Amino acid sequence: MDNSPEPDSCEKRLRFGCGFTFGAVVSFISALEGLAPYTGTFWAAVLGVAVITGLLAVRYGDDFWRKVLDWFRWL
């Protein structure tokens, strides 16, 4: 069980913003390969991934970023 204190609202906004930006950039680059035209589906996919990564970053914090870094080391 994690004994760290609950993050305050400023930290939650920062975590969400960083996770959202990361998710938007990665999904934008990935979606360019599969969904070349900038259609509604393209932007919906980018926005959906960005929101999900933002929420994961808020929920898991540093553990989320460690997993992301571990994943990128294997690429």
C-alpha cells in the first residue's frame, strides 16, 4: 500500500497536462501512419488517447511515467 499523501489540485492539473500532452503527441505521430487524412476519426483518436493518458498520469503519477520510460527503452 502506498503511504504517500494525496496530490493537491495543482499537482493533479500538472500531471493531467503532462500526460495529456504526451498522449496527444504520441497518438498524433502514431495516427499519421494509419489515418493519414485529418478526418474527424483522426482527431477523435488523438483526443481520446490524450485524455486517457492524462487520466492515467493523474491516477498513477510517477509509476505511470516509469512504465512509459521502460516501454520506450524497449523500442
